Amino acid sequence: MKKNIIFFLIFLGGLITFPFVFENPFPRHLVIMILLYATMGIGWNIIGGYTGQISFGNAAFFGVGAYTTAILLTNHGISPWLGMLAGCGFSILLAAVVGYPCFRLRGHYFAIATIAVGEIVGVAFTNWDYVGASVGIYLPILDESLMNFEFHTTKLPYYYIILGMFLFALTVCYAVEKSRLGYYFRAIKDDPDAARSLGINVQRYKMYAFSLSAVLTSICGTFYAQYVLYIHPSSTMDLMMSIHMCIIVLIGGLGQLFGPVVGAIVFVPLTELTRVYLGSAGQGIDLIIYSLLVILMAILRPQGIWGLFSRGSK
Amino acid sequence: MEGDLIQTLVSGLLIGFVYALIAVGLTMIFGVMDIVNFAHGEYLMIAMYLAYWFFVLFALDPLQSLPVVTILLFGLGIITYYVFIKPIIRAPMLTQIFVTFGLLIFWRGVAQFLWTVDYRMIPQAILSGNINIFGVYVGVPQIVAAVGAILCNGLILWFLKGTRLGMALEAVAEDKEAARLMGINSDRMFALAWGIGIATVGIAGALLASFYYVFPEVGSNFCLTAFVVVALGGFGSVVGAFIAGIIVGIVEVLSGFLIDPSLKLLFVWSLYLAVVFMRPQGLMGRK
Amino acid sequence: MSALLVMENVTKKYGGLLANNNLSFAVNQGEIIGLIGPNGAGKTTLFNCIACFCNVDSGRILFNGTDITNKPPEIICRMGIGRTFQIVRIFKEMTVLENIMIGAFLRHARRKDAERKAIEAAEIFGFTERLGLKASSLTISEQKFLEVARVFATGAKLLLLDEIMAGLNIQEVRESVELVLKLRQMGITLILVEHVMEGVMPIADRVVVLDYGEKIAEGSPAEVIKDEKVIQAYFGQKYYAKRREYTT
């Protein structure tokens, strides 16, 4: 246990000091992306990894977070931080509307239903003029400030904001894992009927998991909107994005606290590097690698890459 | 206006037959071994690419290369079973979802790597152009595809109900233990189901390549629609898949025609949700 | 002594099959009830009806005077009825302690409290040395005990135990018997579905016999063994006829 805390502190220290060692924008961007995907992965892990409900539609929450912020800022001049809160609210609402009927479905039916919902949201936004349809929204360029959540001369503040979000997500997940929520989630994953016989309202707890997942994914959407300052349906609500979230957790470690972290550390650099050096053919290679890892992990070790390390230290 | 409506219905019917063909393989695999092949659409994509390359390299029309493509995909299905599926036949559902999901990503990656994301198309099929039936204009390749799909579905139905091997397959789908007690080797039946399931998609791919764009994501579009068809028809029912394919094809074009072409998918997916909420066993499925 | 659980004309159909046909009986606080009958008599179905894993077609079930018919299973548990499953359903991926904690969490929201309660329960059931073991690594009889420990931790006042002695050797059966008696001493009422007669008959206060979905006998174990209908149900007409031949 002591060893784990030390490793974590070293890891944290590394993250905090990283931008001062690497001052170029590209490495900073890379780590920002890693932290962003890790946070989304933690969100997916709560519903998919701990509770065992495979969602192929979490990108919808990302999109809701991004679009809510963008619209509130662009059309009404509302601060992105408030927009973030509003995005969380809408995402929870979406989670409730989707979860309530869908959680009665079992296994594949549910997974396919999440694809259905994700696609429906995507198609709806692509054809909705109020949100810019397929063109999307260009966020207004404002003066650099924390209040405005926009920085133009350096990535440094973005880095620490996403680091903060990541640590927030990690803390939430840790707290869940150690609480009744986490235990109940795992019971639901293991045997939902047995869980009901022990007094667990499975529907309600699935909703809790889904809502947490929605919130953590939504804040990432808000961050992305403010980071890139341009959003459109295919960059924020795509099926592939949902699939990426799954991949990260599957290869990193399903239901493990640090699974998504490890997964993101593997996934993001690989994707970026193959894209930069190999073009679109490179895109194929990283997919091949991920897929084989996913299949391997599924067959051999659902604890993922993280599981390999944590077993070693026991 | 009425002519347009009929035009729409006809094209929906035609594509519906092809959806049915794609869905048949999916529903058969599920019926026999309770696995949803999330990678089903990728095999369609592979078949389409094969048909395309046979055309480019050997000047073979898709209809001519169809037998070869079918056999190749049959083999691919069998290989897929023995390499990826057999190890997880008894694994929990989550594992099975992840493995077929991994296969989806794998084939997508292979296609992107080998052939890039560019759209390709076979410029002129052997049977092409439009014909006029009772005032309705239909593309010849579409009719060929539909006819091919109907024939193929019919063949499969005959195989399952009329041949000993086919009935053995149905027996395994119905009750694995009982089938085993009667001497049916379920392992070989599973492999056969995969072989046939993927082969049907091979036929569909060769037929579609005559008039459809070929690109790495093409499989997922059709696969997602196939899920809807399978759910509507009932997981495991071949006849259900056939009927549901037609319904979904018509719903898709009708919603595009009556409401908005870009919202077609929205209605197809809403149909899926409606089916699983209201009648999870579909039209003809078992529970 | 007022009845803890009352079944009133409970009927459950599966398609055309009458799994439970017009069943009525009462269970009093502190009793050990044996629920026996040939295979397919409807015993597990009855448990499923009481614990509300399936819906009753007609009739009522009362617990402490409250109508609990067709309520959601999680509500039933919260009201104080716990059950085990014929095919054991422990949480395979969790440790022994975690399994019991899931039960304890029902009445103890905080993890420290639930953990404490789980450790207490584990001690009663003899799991103190094995708390860190993964549940799937236990033997079948250990898993069955774990299932009971887990549902005990929910604070249930009435336990429905479904064939916990099935497949156990003599020593293990003896341990189950001691366990059931210990539970009764702690104030818990128990209904046992059993085929292992040497386990259930000695400890049951009353026995209810089902056959083809109907109650064919009810009474003390001694009365029920001699009941003609019960003998017929278990051993068939031929044996019954032969036996009469010898005894008259």
C-alpha cells in the first residue's frame, strides 16, 4: 500500500512538473490529450468497467458538454464554467432519459441500444440549424483569461485545467470504489439478480453509474470546446469516439482505478504518432494494434495492462 | 407524387432484400451460438473490396467474381471461428462482446492500412443502367442485387429446413445438449454457422459492389442497419430476418421521402429502440 | 404466536403448467419449516413467488401482516426476507469478505460499518480465516455457506434456504444442520427446501409437502412421514400398494 502511494506521488509530481521540462507545444498537447482521454476513460469505466453496462454511445455526453458550452458562450455570452455546469445538467438528463428504458435491456440489446442513441443524437445535431448543423460552431475568440476559459499564447493553463479535471475524476472514481456505490456497481456487474435479492435496486444504481459517467465525460466535452474553439458533430459525437473510450479502458484495465490512465498513455501517443508519421495508412496500424490488444485482454486478462503491473506488486 | 411514392417503395423493397441477406448471417450465428457478431459489417466491407480488386486487377465483373468471393469469405468465416471465437464460446457475455468488437476494429484497421480511406467505385457493371417497369425506374444492378438476395435467402432457408446438415444446424440452435446427445458435433456446427454467416455477407458484398461506393466504413453503415433488422425479425429467426429486412428497407426510404433524407438513420434507429422496448423478441424470435 | 409469513391461495402458472396450485400455509416466528416434495413439485417456484422473482397469478402473500405479493425483489429483502438460490450465485469476482459486505451494506451505508458487520457474520459462519479468498475458489459447500452468510448480513428475519444441503457429504450436512439451528437461536425464522431428509427432518418444527404444485400434507415430521399421500408421492403407487399388503 505504501509503495502504491509513493508511485502515485511520483506520477503526480511528474505530471505537475512536466510542462516546465517540456516547453514545446507538441509534448504539452500530447499530455493534454492523454489526460483528456484518461478522464473520459474513467467516466466510461464507471458504467462499463465497474457496473458492466457496455455503452457504445458515451460520445453523446461529450458532445452535449461541448455544445452546451459553445452555444451558451456564443449566443448568450455565458461563462464557459457555467456552461460546464449546464452541460453536466443536460448530460445527466440525457443519461436519465436513455438509461431508464435502456437499462431494462440485457447485454447485447443494451450495447446496441447505446449505439442507436449515440447515432440518433449525432444525426439530430447534424441536421439542427440552431447548433450549426454539420458545419458546427466556431467559438468566439475572447481575451485570454481563466474566467473566459481561453488562452492563446500558451497551452500551460489548459494543461493545469485538464490536470485538475483528471485528478477530480480520479478522486471521484476512488471514492466510488471504496464506498457502497462501488461495491453495489460490482455486484450488479457480477450477478444482477443476486444483487436484487440482497436489496439492491439495480435500476437505480445503474442510473447513478450512468450519471457519474455522463458528468465526467461532459466536462471533457466542455474542455475540448474551449481548447479547440471549434466543434462539429463528427469531432464531438462520433461513434468512433465512443469506441475509443471503450478501447482505452479495455486495454488499460476494466474496472481498475488506473486502467483508463494506462490505456490513455498507450492509446493517445500511438494514435498521434501513427497519424503524424504514417498518414491515413498509419491510422490503420494503430487500430490493428488496439484491436489485437483488446481481443487479447478480453480472452486472457480483463484486468488489462494495469492488471499486469498490479499483480506483480502484490 | 404518387409515382414518386411507388418509386421510393420499390427502391426500399430492393435494398430491403439486401438488408435481409446481411441480417440472415448475423441472426444465424446468434441463433446457433448466442454470440452477436459486432464485426459482421466488416466482412461485408472485405467482400466489397475483394469484388472491387477482382474488377481492377482481373477485369472481372462482381457477378463473375461472386462465387470466388463467396468461397473466400466462407473460409474466412471458418478461420475466424477457430482462431477468435472458439476460445470464448463459454466466456461471459462481456468477453464475447469485446472480442467481436475487437474484430470489428481489427478489420477496419486492416482495410485502412491496405487500401486507405479513399472511396472507390466500380465504374460500370456488366448489368447496368436503368429499366422501366410499369412507369417505375429502377437501376438494373439494384434489381440484380435484390434478386440475388432473394435467391440466397431462399437457398439458406431450403438448406436449413430441407437438408440434414441444415437441420442439424437448427437442432444445435434449438438445444445444444440434445443435439450433442444425438451425435451432432456442435463445434463443427458452430464453424459451419460462421462459414455460412460470413459467406452470405460475402454474396451481399459482391452484389453491392456493382453500384455502391467501397470504403472502410461502408460495413458499419450496413451492419448497424442489420442489427435493427435482426432485432425486429427476432434474434435467431431466419424468416424473421427476411421479413424485417424488407420492413426496415421500406421504413428507411419512406422516412427519407416523407420527412427528410438526412434523418433516415434516425428513424431506423428509433425503430430499433421501439422494437426492443415493446417487443424484445421481435416478430418471430425466441425469448 | 402470530404468523410471520402467510401464503393465501397462491397460484402460479407457467403457460399451461400449474407450478403452484392454490397453496396456503402459515409460518410462525421462530419456526424451522421444511418444504419437501418430489422434483418438480413447485418448491423453488414457491420461493421465487415469496421473494418476488416471479409474479403470482392469484392469491396473496403476507409478511408481518403486510401484503408483499408481486413487489420488487429488492423491496422484499429490505422488508426482512432473504433467500439463497438452488444453483449457488455468489459474486465470483469478489472476495469472501466483499461478498458478505454486499449483504451488510443494506443496513450499514458506510463501508467501515458494513465491513465490521461482515466480519461478525463471517465469524458466525466460520469464514474468518478465508476473508481474502476469491469466492470462486471456494468449494461448493463453502460457496453455499457464503451465500447464506451474505444474505444473513442483510439482517433478514426470515430466510428461505433452497437446497443448501444438496451435494454435501455427511460431515457438511451436519455442519449445515448446526448452522440452521444457530440461526434459529438468533431469532431467525427459516424455511428450508430440501431433498436431504436426514438433514431437514430432525430439525424442522413443521413440514409442508408439495406434489405437482399442490400441498398434499402439513404437520410435524413424524406425522408427515406416515402420511399416505406423502408416501405415494415419493414412492409411487406400486410401493404404497405393496406396503399396505404387508401391513394389513
